[in-house]
Amino acid sequence: MSNPFNAPLDSLPYYDRDLDAPDQQHLRPAINSLIAVELRSLLPKTPNAPPTNLTHLPASRPLPSSPFLAAELARVESKKPTPPGQGLDTTRYAMPAPKGEAADDVEAWEAAHRSSLAQLEHQRLRTMNGTLLQGTLGANKWKVQNFAMENTVERVDKEGEELRKVVEDVNRRRKGDQEKGGETLSRLEKKWTELVSGNMQLEIGCMAMEAEVAQLQQQHAELTARLAATA
């Protein structure tokens, strides 16, 4: 934290117990607010930002607003069966040739031709979907991506564990150094107090001796004066 007085800080949080005193409890809110400000400066500026490991994927497109699609999604979500006559019409994927009397019917052959075109389009779509599944959108692609993400998670977890160990080691060494330094400071403070007390006692003793010497000098002067008067 910044020091507004530009003086070295001698705080030893692992050793000092000044805040435990009843007359120092009013300092805790101010200290907690300073710690909160410092922690906010360490947090990311945009905590709600999307993860950056998905930027290579295309942006998701919203589903079109369709009553039929909404009804079908609701039916699937409720796990209800498909109503009769509303499922896929598989007859349009069949390609039977006109037989019997229909063999000479132009409209029957035109219907068969349209059915064959639908079959070709269906096969083309299946081929395209198969190509996509084998390439960039298949299960194997997602398995590889998931494997890479799992490796990334394991690596980040390992780095986080190593950082936690480093932080714990730093805090452990800080605690040991502060306790050792605190004991040294306490011992020196006690010695300083004893020396100050001794100096005060010496000063008081000197003052008493000076007063006694002044009194003796006064008595000596009085005796000298009396002797001179009787001589």
C-alpha cells in the first residue's frame, strides 16, 4: 500500500497485536477499506468478459422466431410423441416408377421425376453432412478439442497449485521473519525502556546529590562565617 508520509513502514501483521486493544478497534474499518481498495486493483478489469479460448469458433446464431419451431421445441422438451401425420413424410424419399396404367401417364412420370430430384438432393445433403462430420464438425473433432481443453485445465490447475505453494512459502517465511524481527524489536524496546528508566533514575539521583551538595556548601559557608566572627 502507498504511504502518504513517504516513510518506511514498520508494520509486522503476523506479530503486532495493537489492533486487539479495545481503544484501537475504531481503526479496523479504515484498514479493511484500504485492503479492499488494494484487492480491487489486483482483480481483472472486466470479470464478466467471455473466455478467450472460444474465439476461434463462429458466433452462435439465434434461432428463427417461428410458431411451428416453438411448438416443436416445446413438444420435444415435454417428451411427447409426434402426432400422427405430422412427422417426416418418408414416402417422398421413395422413387417408385409408374406401373400399370400409370406407366403411360405423363403426370405420374413427372411426379416420379420430382421424387428423383428430391432423392438426389437428399443424397447430396447427406454427402455434405458426412463430409462435415469427418472434417471440422464431427465427434472426433470435438473429442480432440475436449482433450485439448482438459489438458489446458490440468496445466492451469497445476500452475495454480504451484503458485499457491509459492504464496504459502512466502507467507510462511514472512511470518517467520516477522516473528523473529518482532521478538528482536520487543527485546530492544524493553532494553531501551530499561535504559531510559535508568537514565531517569540517574538524573533524579544527580539532582538529589546536587541539592545535597548545595546544602552542604551553604552549611560550609555558614560555619565559615561563624568561625570568622568568633576569631
